[in-house]
Amino acid sequence: MPEETVDEHDFVDLAETESLWDDEMESYDVGDEEVLLVKIDGEIHAYDAICPHQSISLVEGELEGGVLTCRAHEWQFDAVSGESVNPSGHCLARHDVRVTDDGIVQVKLRSRKPAPANH
């Protein structure tokens, strides 16, 4: 079966809102990319699911107190803004999120090229 092509200008269905709990995260495959959904205080945020430092899947890390920590080298990001907490000066690539009237979380993919990280 051929892989589905995703037009980055369209919103893509990812999950039902009921399947996402506060202070938890989940990753989803969209085409050949991985998108991370994070739910904080009832709001859903979407980012590229790969840490900009060394391309580790962020869902393998921890989410505690609104801070997302990568498992590999413990880079930390604010789960609401995507801005790095430690070290500073980096940001996760963010995607637009909306919830349909019937409770489906949809994401509109943006550029997948975050600023390069220093090692």
C-alpha cells in the first residue's frame, strides 16, 4: 500500500481529545515525520517530536511541571512555548493545532527546520 502524502498546508487528524490527558505527551506519525502532542492545562500543543540537539524522540523523555526533558542529554523545553529552558537559545518547531467540534485534534504542519543546535 503506498504511503499517504501529506500536504503541509492542510490540517491532519491526529487524535481524539479524550485520548490526551493533562500533563502527558504522545507522538504520531504524519507521513514520514513524527509530531509530538503535549497537553498542558487543557491546551494542546504540537511540535516536531525530535530533539534539535541529537535527533532523539522526545516522547521517550519526561514531561513534568510543564517542562519536557529529552532522555539523551537532558535538554529541557517549556511544553507550552517550545522554547528551551536548559540550555537556552533553542526552540522546538511548532505546528498549528485546532480541535474540531466532534473532538478531533488536528495539526497543520509547518517548516520542519528548527535552528541548528550547538553541541
